Amino acid sequence: MKHQNDDTYLAKWLAGEMPENELQDFKKSNAYADYKFLIDVVDGLETPDYNQQENYTATLDKIAKQQEKPVTKVRTLIPNWAYAAAASVVLFLGYTFFFQETTYNAELAEQTNFELPDGSEVLLNAGSEIAFNTFNWENNRTLDLTGEAYFKVKKGSKFTVITKEGSVAVLGTQFTVNSRNDFYNVTCFEGKVKVTSGKLNHILTPGNAISIQDHIATPYTTIETVPSWTAQESSFNNVAISQVVTELERQYSITISGKENLQDAYFSGRFSHTNLQQALITIFDTMEIPYTFDANSNVSIQKY
Amino acid sequence: MPDHTKSVCEQRVFEEVFNTHSKTIRNFIYYKCGDSAQAEDLAQDAFVKLWNNCAKVPFEKAKSYLYTLANNAFLNEVAHKKVILKHQKSVTSIATHESPEFIYREKEFKGELDRAIANLTEKQREVFLLNRIESKKYKEIAEMLDISVKAVEKRMHGALVSLRSEIKHFKK
């Protein structure tokens, strides 16, 4: 038979596509009876029962379940027919949403940069932390800051930074807030910034800054257009030397001994974040403070 | 004509797609793995994924998308173990008034057939059963599996040759 070398003729036969003359030949062969019987039996087979409704319900359950998991990204595809299932989890979701605080921090000797839900940008300086509530962020732009951060705020509702020392409120602007222990400094680079600390209210315009130490506010001006620490430097305007030393420790993640030897003095200037030896010279040599610095980066301030 | 206005994101459309394809997809996986509970689970997962991606999958592509998902899920999750399919219904269509001997022979034959089907390659088995039990045309199967019609025909042919050679009944 001419179809013997064809590896699809049985498929053609089943599909009713075998040419008539070949079919006549095929029907005469022994194989035909076997195949015909085989197919008759196979065609009577059935797969296990399938309950479509049950499977559909199970599928909807799976869809609803995946929405129960705490959602970190916003899901826009909530099937309206899953509301019945969703309603039972509203409390749970509501709880996590309302009380979900997002925290960012920058470890010692590093800076962290991130975006807020409205697209406003934040750059956190070393050893700082920011916490805010993502829920209803667009209408309530309030965050808590410990340490120092630079904000580029998108236009929108009032933007408030709360620190231990006071709060800063703005509408679309760029500014830094530095709130370390007993030291509070706000610099405005763009827009208008309202600084509140205790009873003090102060409005800053671009190029203006204010530092508050020991409840005394000192306004000053700056020619910087971005904070110096975003460019691997820390700059100071009449800042207590103890604050400068603490900042040095933060930026290099080191511990300086002998800080009790420091005498009251105020420092104006800047130090580099990339060269510790250079930074030490800049601060201590200019202030005539004796210190030792060894190969293991141990810094010790001497009595003077 | 493709209906561009139908979106799988609509519950009505999603349900329609489910009702049209879910059984065949369940069986498609069942033919591969031989476990109907697992097959149903994987089929449901495929529909969950379809829902999650409903905006990206046009209505006309939903079917092939589902088969691709089901096939991948099978490949990822199911060990390639020997598959023994349990067929529900015995063969009553051949004769209605069987003698006890015939019934015995038929049972024996069915046992052999089940084993022979299990011994088919996975590729032969899925094609063969989709055609014979799900009544899918070669062209439809080719689309589901993303292979050529010729490849489907070869697998069909190979399956039949293999079944005949495996079953002792035919060697008498």
C-alpha cells in the first residue's frame, strides 16, 4: 500500500480526509479492523465528571483571596462582582491601610534618596529617619523627621515636616530641615517655607536659612542652590563645635573620643565626606583644637 | 470577525470565557497529569491569572493565553510521573446486550487500553485525547499547543500505531 510510509495517514483517516481509493485499500487490511475497534472504544471514554459551577466559584474565591493579602501596590482591577467577598475583609484592609506607617532611614555614613507617594523627592542625610502615613497622602502630606533631609516638594496640599524641635510647612518648594539634638536648621532653596518652633514663627524665602540653638533663632543667608551635603560635603554657619563633631561622626560612621574636652566655640565652614584626614584638618586645625588620628581611623580630642 | 469591544475584565465576558473553556482546559491538564483534582486546581489558577491580566489580554487571545498558562503550570508543577487515566464510563456503545464473556473481555480490553494510553508519550496522549474525547479538530489543537497541523497529525498517527502495538488483544 502506498500509504505505508506516510506517518500521518491514520490521522487523515480519523479526520475523514483519506482519499477514497486509499480508504478502499485500507479497509481491506487487518489493521483497519483493529483501529476501527480501538477508536470505537476510545470514543466511548469519558473523563471524570466536571462541575463547572463549583470550579467557577473556586476560581472567584482564589481571585478574592489574593486581594485579602496586605496590598503594597495599588490594585486597580477589583472585580465588582467580588465585592461580596471583599466586604468581609474591609476591616482587615482598613486596619493595615490606616495605620501603615512607612519608614525610611539612612544609616551612618550613607544617604538615602526616595520619592513620596505624590512624587515629591526626599534625600535623607546620614543617620536620619523619616516616617509617614501613605494613607490619604495627597490630602495630608505630613511626615516625621529625625535628623536631616532635603525636600523637593511637588505643588499640592500643605506639606508639613514635623520634628522634635518644631515644624516646617510649605507649598511646593525645595528646602532642607536639619533637626538633631538641640539643633534645628532650615534652609530654603525655592518657594516659601514657614518654620515653627515653640512660639517662634518665621517665613523663609529662597537663599535664606534659620538655625535655632538653645531657643535662640539666628537667621542667615546662603548662596548654595542645593544643600552642600548632597554634594559630599557638610557646611555650617556658626554652629556649635559639638554639633559639627557629631556630624563628622555620622558622615564617617566613627566614634570620636575626648568630646568632653571640647570648649564652647562656633564653627563656620564645610568639610568633605570623602576624606576624613582632610575633614579633620579643616575642622580641628582651623579651630586650633589638638587631636590625634591613627591608622585605624581612631580620632581622639586632647585637652587644651 | 474579532470583537474588539469585548473585554475579559467584564465579569459577563470572563464568565463566558470560563464556561466555554474551563472544562477542556481541565481535561487538557488531566490528560497530561492524570489527577483530576490537580488538573482543576491548575485550570482555576490559569483563570485567576487571566483575570489579573485581563486588561492586557484581548478577548480573542484569551483562549490561547489560557492554554499557554495551563501548559506552563503543568510543566512547572507536575512531575513527569506515569499517568494512568481513570475513565469513568465503560464502553456501552459497542453492544447493548453483552454476554458475560463479552463483558469480561471488554473489561480486560479496557484495562489494556488504559495502560496503553498511559504508555503513550505525553505529547501523543494530549493530542489524541483532545481529538477523540474533546472532539477538537487538528487545527484547533495546533493553535492550542502552538504547533503545526502536520505535527498534530504525526502525533495522532503515532498514538494509534502505539496503542495497537501495545494491546495484546490485537496480537491474537
